[in-house]
Amino acid sequence: MRIPTLTLACLLLAAAPCRALAQSDQQSETTVALDLAFGIRPVQPARLTVPAGDLLRLTVARQPEGTRYVWTKNGQPISGAPDSNVFVLPRVQAADAGTYVCQFSTAATSPRPSQAAIVGVGPTDRLLNLSTRGNVGATADTGLTAGFVVAGANSKRIVLRAIGPSLAQFGVANPLRQPVLRIYDGNGRIYDNAYVYLPVVGAPTYESELAAILPRIGAFPVPAGTRDIVEMRPFPPGSYTATVTSGDGTAGAVLLEIYEVP
């Protein structure tokens, strides 16, 4: 496998756990199966961005006979939505962005919500990954720097990787032994905002969620125990700079990667 010195990958945005890609002359479909915790255990909302014009299918597990399904958007029942465990938007438009929930009830029970789906609507094609390989010197002023901008009204989940030691598996002769990754906001201040995962039994952890995301965004696997850096953080709209320097005073090659998580 060859690691390019500069790769700009423009990919079709895959914004859900299951996405069926049709032929170029056919419509694509995004399908999301929502969890049913019913308040017994914490479940994070499903966040996805669906390309305009795609079909969006939201599903929940079928419940016992007599259960009523009420699909809501932003807390209000959706006019014309079927009393069914499946809700379909046949051709997503900008006005369809919002938070979707299925409410379950029976003659003997109050409504109980499904996992929420926070749906955004984006362009059909967009830049999802930037990978740049370069040489980092031994001093702090000889690092590798890449800038990126988060647009729109909402925060984006972004994975940043500084791959040094693992470049050896691709035949790179002098990989950076100990990369140090620093991120700065548009004002030049260190950006250290991060996700908080509560220590709840059965709830997702940072490590488990990151491990599930990396294959989905196309990131090649990194062996455990290396000094490569892999971070997932929330980024509000704005401009940012990522810089990789040497942590042990030696020089070497490093791959700086920035992935937007669909």
C-alpha cells in the first residue's frame, strides 16, 4: 500500500449505519435503525447528514400487537406519518432537517420514545478526508501544519490522526517516532474541547465508539500500543489549525489526517 504525499479524497457522504449506494443514475438510500432504550439506559442520539434528494428510512423494532407508533419531528407529530415501525422520507430536502423520534404507546401504557435521530441535509458530494504526508524536524518550529474549516450551523465530529511509527508498515524508511498533535482555533489558542462519556454500565465509551467509526470513515488500521495519535473531537463552526511536531527531539516522516465523521 502506497502512502501519498498529498491526498484529497472527495467521497459521497455516507451518513448512517447502513447506506445502500445505487447506480449513478439511481437514487441512493440511507437507512437508520433506532435503538429502543425507553429510558432504562442512556442512548446517544444518532447524528447523520443525508444528501439532498436521497431517500431516508428510519426504522424501529416491531412491538407487540396493539402498539401505536407516532413519529415526531422536533417534538411534534408528523402529519401523514404512518402508524408503523418504519418512516420514510422519499426525497430529502433542506426543510426535512430536524430531530426525529418514534413514540410508542398502548391502551395501557404512556408514550415511550425511541432513540432520537438528528438529521441534517447536505450536498450530494463533499470533502470528507484530507491526508498530508511530510517531514517533521527535531525542533518545534519545523512541524507539519494543516488548516481546516468547519462550516454550517452545527458542530462536526472530526477524527484527527498523526501517524508516525505505523508508517513503517508501508515501507517509509524514517517515520517520526513520537508525534505530538496540537490543535489551534481561529484565534491561535489551543483547542482542547473533547467529548465526555459517562461511566455507565452498557453505555458506549470513547474507545468503543472510535473503534467502530474508524473503519466506516475509511481509516487504515493502526496497531495497538504504538505512539501514533488518534483523536475524535467536536468542532463548532470556525477555522482550525492542526500541527504535528516531534516529541523526542528526532526528525521523521508523519501522515496528518483529518476525517469528518458522517
